[in-house]
Amino acid sequence: DSGVTQTPKHLITATGQRVTLRCSPRSGDLSVYWYQQSLDQGLQFLIQYYNGEERAKGNILERFSAQQFPDLHSELNLSSLELGDSALYFCASSTGGLEFDEQYFGPGTRLTVT
Amino acid sequence: KNEVEQSPQNLTAQEGEFITINCSYSVGISALHWLQQHPGGGIVSLFMLSSGKKKHGRLIATINIQEKHSSLHITASHPRDSAVYICAVRYYGGSQGNLIFGKGTKLSVKP
């Protein structure tokens, strides 16, 4: 158990809908990362937050947004969902968000868009 | 083109065998990670390296900065080692969170 929690574990929804994925980092970790793992693209970095502020942005679509709240939990919002958004979404956390910090992964949320 | 290449893509071994998984990358990096993903999907971080060698139990990870190459070794492999092993790097000049991932090596260890 990494100490990172993600909810829900599974989500099935229809095209065009909007969903919110939630992540709670390990106690004391200030940085949260979001990753997407799809069958064709593999693992891709989406976005990073550090202590409430956006720190880095990767291959995140404009239909997707995220935020980190004062209690350090983070939410990833996916809107106007398409079939291709079906994937595993992982959250990871680290102490300070520095490049040599170890990242601890949550169990993931499996999103299925039908 | 994926900037992180792993080999082999698939690997089948008998229990007890010594296993090597390779990872190569294209330009200078600040850190390299080895991750393990179990069939259920969960990801565990095994090692983070910027130089040299690290060992944890039966797992050994090495990195050669000049050759831009890393290897993950598993000694005395066991069926519970069956998983996908993923190499990820953070390039110099890349944003701090920006890990670039290999496509993974699927390992199956037969009893």
C-alpha cells in the first residue's frame, strides 16, 4: 500500500459526459501527478501540482482539467468524454515535487466510456 | 518515436532463472525510474537512479550514463515476479513532473 488513494476504482460512463476522479496523496506529500495509461499510448504524464499550484503540464487535453485543494487532495475533471478517453488514470505523489523525489502511485481509476 | 526503448517486449522465464530487462534513452537525463505493474493494474516504484547501481532484495538496477542505458536484473526469479516492468526517464530541461515512459516489458515466470 503506497498510501495514495484514488476514487472511484472503476467508472463507466457514456460519451459526452463529464466525470471527476479524486486523489489523496500520502500524508505529508505536497506534490501530485496525474498519468493516463491507454492501450495504444501507454503511460503518459498529464499534469503536476505542488502545494496547490500547477507545476508542470504534459499531454493533457483541453477537455481535461485538474486542481489541488488546500488539503492537498487533487481532482482530475474529464469532460465531453470520447471513446478514446477510456484508460487507467493514475495519481502519484511525492514529498516536494523535485526531480529526484520518489513518486508513489495510487491504485488507479479505470474509466470506461461507452 | 518513443524516446525510451525497452527490450525485450515480452519475456518468459523458468522459476529460478536470472532475468535482465534493458532500457535505453536518447539524451541526457536527470533520473531514471523502474516501475512494476501487476496484472491488476497497480504500479509500484522499484528504483530511482541517477547513477551507479541499486539493490533491493533480488532486484538490482544499474545505469550507465555514458551509454544512456539501464538494466533491471532479477535474481532467482519467482512466479510472483510476473508483471510488466516499465522504465521511465526525466530528461534535463524537462518540466519537473514530466516522466517519459517506455512501453514496458511483460515478464512471465513459470513454476
